[in-house]
Amino acid sequence: MFDKVFLKHPREVGESYGEHFATATGFGARMVVGGLACIVHGVIPALFVRTASDTVKSLYGRMKARQPAFAEKPPAFTEPAWQMEYEI
């Protein structure tokens, strides 16, 4: 049971428990900060105009870059010029 709950998934993605903890916690913290910025932006539109969109793009690029199929050549969405059609 311990192996299934704590070790199976990290092993499936090629990480130790510690590596997976650090990566997942880092992603989660950035999502929380981006989400809070988005809430503040909703109340005061002049603040954090691009923070949520930039956070989403950054995390998406990092997540895709971790996948083996994208490891050889970075995908276009990691380029600075890449823009979503709509920003929050």
C-alpha cells in the first residue's frame, strides 16, 4: 500500500519521491500565486494584467518540456513570441 500511494507514480514519471515532491509543490505554489493574482485582477483590473496568463503559459511550457516527446526540440509555445489568443 505504501508503495502504491507514495512511490508508484513518481517512479512512472522517472523521479524519486523527493524530486516529484519538489516539482509538484513548485507547480502548485506557482498556480496558487497566479490564481491569487487573477482574483486581485478581477477586483482591480489595472493590477496583475498579465500575471495569470504568463503563469499559465510558463507552467504549460514547463509541463510539456518534461514529456519525452518534446525533450529533443522545445515546442513553439515556449518561445517568447508565442501568445494565447485571449489573456485573462
